[in-house]
Amino acid sequence: MSIKVAQLLSYIFHPGIMPTIGLFLLFNADTYLRYAVSPTVKNFLYLIVFLNTYLFPALIVLIMRYRNSISSIQMTERKDRIVPFAIATFFYLLTYLLIKKLTVPAVIVDMYFGLALSVFAVFFITLRYKISAHMTGISGLIGAFLGLQILFGTQLAPWVVLLVLVWGIIGTSRLKLKAHSNGQLLLGSFVGFSSILVAILLGLG
């Protein structure tokens, strides 16, 4: 894998876009969730998830870079990540609270509670240690789909396998860019996977 390909993959699979991708996959997988939410509510969910988990945090990072508050938009230094991750935690928590007010299946609320929990964990860990947010994002999706399969017995194994393959591609790209160590990738994976899987299985939302 070349450096350019690794950079492209890191942008395509940015952790901030994972909640929106997860929602899209969730509503297109063969589960009752595909039919349990009206098109109007689906569109509203897509909107608030995309704005709060990707667009607004990304704009804040761009503003911080413009003001030289961080050294790069890739936030390669741990200290550059602290404030953006704190802001992201606020937006992810807001997303969860907004979704909780909607008439949607409880498992969706649980999933976004787990997502907010994982982002808070990433922020808290970043105060002391650099962790891979990319791996947290993709591993959260794996945890979500595995949790749905366990809860409802639906055939989501192909989705889980596909997401695991993407997990490997993202991990390889982050190592190629020397953005993280193996330990940082594994820690990010554990945080994302466990936060959402536990939230779904225990109904924490």
C-alpha cells in the first residue's frame, strides 16, 4: 500500500463519518429496523447524525488549524487532539440526546449512547495516551452489528465480515502512515467495539 492510498483511505474512512455510514447500513440491513422507522424520521436521523458527528466537528478542526491552534488537520500530535475530541464528545452526546427524544427503536438509542461513550473514552484516554480514533470508529460498527445479530438472531454475519475487512484495511493504512503504533490501534479497537456492543446488549441507552 502506497502512502497516497493510505492517506486516501484515512480520509474516506474518517472516524467522524462512521456514525452516518453505520446508520445507512443499519437501515439497509435485513432487520426489522429497516421497516420500523418512517422515511421522514430516517432523513432527520441522517441529518442530525451527519451534522453533529462529522460536519460540525470537522469545521471546528479546520477553524482551529486556520487559527494555528493545532499543528495539522490530521492532528498527528496527541496534544492537538484533546480540544477537538472534547468538542466531539459534546456533539456526540447531543446526538444521543436528540435521538432519545425521537420515536425510534430502543436499540438505535442504545447504539448512539455507546457511540457517545466511546468518544468520551477516546477523549479521556487522549489526555494521557494517543489512541486511534479511526479504529474506534470502525470497531464500533463491528460491535453494533454483532450486537444486533446476538439480540435478534438476524443474519448479519456478511456485514460483520465486510466490516472486519474494512477494519483491516484502515489499520494497515494507519500503520503505513506511521500515525499509530499497534498498541494504539488495538486500544482504539477495544474501546469502539466494547462500548457499543455492551450498550446494545445491556440496553444502556
